Amino acid sequence: MPQEGRSSCSVTTSCNVADIDGVVTRIDFYTHVKDKWQVAVQLVGKAWERKQAVWIRVDNESTANHVDTLLWTHPPGGFVPHCRSDHELACETPILIDAWNREPVSHQLLLNLCQDLPEYFSRFERLIEIVGLEDEDRQKARDRFVYYRNRGFDLHSHNLSQLRS
């Protein structure tokens, strides 16, 4: 049973490899990550520099608030335009934080900061999964990786264990 404020999709969700336009979603796993939040805001900043719309999927309102705060402080001296998906300016904002399982308004980049499978991921051009060092996080990420691989998605892994904090 899902907790209040949590998304509730399952790994048994079915989807086609190609979306309506015939584009296969590229899926990038960033693994062995010491600080998932730092990597997340860095990736969002890079996407913004490339003028990409980002849908940030989080599991609850508290996490949404945390990501919101981080994006206000990263990059130092810079600005990443963002808001929550329930904000009145969501349709005009390129980077959205969603903890309410809303329908995505853009389909360029999905940053999944939840441990479950986002049921709508195949609508996006690219999906990013960030995997920390905790055993539970790693196991759930493995399950998602196998799910994506078994369905023929374009998978890429980036081992960040050698990066300095």
C-alpha cells in the first residue's frame, strides 16, 4: 500500500520500447554515488545549460522541498529556473519537481530520485537514475536496470566511485 504523498507504480508496468515518435528512451545510471543530491543538482544544472526541460521525480513533499532548496543554491551565483509541479507557473517553467505523481508537462529529461519505476518513463527522450551506496538503493536500481534491459532500452552506466567528493 502506498504511503501518503508517495507515487505508486510497480516494476510490472508494461511499456513499449519506442514512444509514438519511434524514439527509444536513453537511460543513464549514475552509480556508486556518495551524495545523490549533489549529483542530481549538477545534472540538472548541465541540462539547464543545454536548454533542456527536466522533470524531477521525488517520493514526497519533504524531498521536493529539499531539492527545491538545493536548486536555489546551485550553482553558486547562478540561477536554475524551477518550481514544483503543483505551482501555478509549472507550465512555463523548464525544470519541475514532482512529488504528487502528476502528468509530466515536458518529455525531454526525467530525473528519477525515487526507488520505484516511473510508469511514464518511456515518454521521455532520456531518463537518469542516480544510485547511492546503500544496499537497498543498489538492489532496487538493479531491479529497474534489469527491467529496462529486458525491454530493449538504450542503457548507459557511469561509475562515479572514482570522483572526489
